[in-house]
Amino acid sequence: MKGLVLCGGRGTRLRPLTYTFAKQLIPVANRPILSYVFDHLAAARIKEVGVIISPETGPAVQEFLGDGANWNTKICYILQNEPLGLAHAVKIAREFLGDEPFVMYLGDNLLQDGITSALNTFFAENVDALIMLKPVQNPSAFGVAVLSEKGDIVRLVEKPKNPPSNLALVGVYLFSPKIHSVIETLRPSARNELEITDAIQALIEQGARVKPIMIEGWWLDTGKKDDLLDANHIVLNTYCPRAIAGTVAQSELIGNVSIAPDAKIVDSKIYGPTVIGAGAVVETSTIGPYASIGNNCTIRNSHIEGSVVLEKSTIIGVNRITRSLIGRQVKVRANPEKEHDLRLLLSDSSEVEL
């Protein structure tokens, strides 16, 4: 079993941040989303992984993942010059995948329970494709599945305007080598993409064994700002321990607060679950709950909650920041004559005076 992780695409739903940042590397609870994906692959003992990268963000993805040694796996990077669909990604990875079964994992998705159980089901039932489904409130944003009364897949539709069901396809798929022959026959959709839903539908029509499973734990698609902030909230709830490695002086830490080495907390209140990155300085401020403060940030005289602040950013004198995603090396300074809540999506190297 090989792995195929998709890190291409342009991340248009997270612009302007993704003009300078790969969406798969945006941190959730101070860890890049992609690190959780590789944790799951490692837990499932996937030893060879192909990573689909784009010309724009590929170098940053390669720098983060390296050769895969951190996850005891071997990585092969595969360049996708244009984002032409999920099935196109499989097509250009054909040489790497060979004739082995594989798991395809979208690099901006998170699963609470990983993929080990699904992989065991895939092999135990000897199927040609296994897809994970989850009821969602906005099925038109996803590929959706229609099931028979027996629970078999009847039809798959990609991002329908009028969804025939609320069962979204989770961004993790397991395939036998049979998927390659149907992808070779695909034609581009109305979106000018080779759709993986069309490929799976073709398998069904050929009589191949395609099994759906309903996932019980949470599934997070972090492609938009609010989705990513929700993911940060849920992951902090799930994984954030109380761990104090930095310096804390005249401050109150309430709940599960994680403070990395060399961080400095002075005369502040930190409400968990919250993570403070290495080298960060927090003074006379209130942080959290559900805040992720990146490495080497400086927060003074401010209140931040429910937000993600990336590395080397500075926030001074801001009364309250909520539900915000703030890029790297951003500077936010308040005008003390005007106090109000803020909702921000700021790209790297931005500077805001309020």
C-alpha cells in the first residue's frame, strides 16, 4: 500500500494568505495541517508516499516534509503544473503508484480517527475502492453520494447545485490499481477537471466493488478561513495538553495551556485550550480560549481569542481580536481612541494600524 498526498492547487478560498503560503502548511494548534496527515499515514504504516505539489508552493512543501524521515517514510515529489482535478493527480502519479493499491489523502483535510481502520476494511473486504462519507450541512461544496436502501453507492455527483443527498465524500480515498484504467478514459468535466467522482462512478458501472463507510469522528476540510478556525478549535479541544516549558511570571494559566520553550508570559491571563509557540512574548494580555500563537510572536496589551496567529507577528494595544487568521510577520497596532472587536484575514508581511 502506497500513499498519495495532494498538496497542489492554488488555495483560492484562503487568499490573500495563500498568495505566499501553501494552504497545507497553515498551522492548526501550531502544527501544519500536513503534519497531521503524515501522522496518520505513519500510524497506518505507509512507507512510500507520493506528494503532488504545485510550482508556486511546492518548494515550501518540500522544505517542510524533506525526505520523509520524520515519519519513517520515503517521499517522491510529483509536480502538477495546473490544478486539473483529483483524478488528474492520480494520472500523473501513475509511474510512482505502479500496480499497488494506494490511499489518496487531500493535504488540507483532517480526520479525528486517522485511516488505519479504513485501511483494514479495504483489505479485509477486498474492494476496488473505499470512500468515506459524512453528513454535512453544505453538500453543494463537496462531492456527494447517493446510497441505495441497502447502503450501496448508486450515484456520485461533484459539487451539485441541487444536492441529491447530504453525504459528502471525505477527502480520503482508498483504491486498487483498477482506478487507473478508468481514469485513462475520463474526459474533463464542466469545470475542466478530471473528477475523481467520475472515476469512481465508472468503477461502479463496470461492476467493480466500491464500498462506502460512514465516519463517526470529526472530519475537517480546512480550505476556508472559518473552516480552518473551526479546525483549530476542535484540534485544540482534542489534542492540547497542559504543558508549561516557557517562563511564566505574575500570570494566570487556566485550563489546558501549552507554552513552548523560550516563550515568555508576563502579567497575563491565558485561557485554555491555547498554545503559545516557542520564543513568543505575551505581556499584559489575555489570550484564549482557542487561540494558537505562533513562534516568535509578540503580543502586548491585547486580547486574542478563537484565532490563529502565525509566526513573527506583532499585536499591540488591540482590545479584542476574535475569529481571525493572521499571517506571518504581520503588525497590528491599535489607535487607543477607538476600541472595538476585530475580524481579520491578513496575508504575510501586512501591517495594520487601527
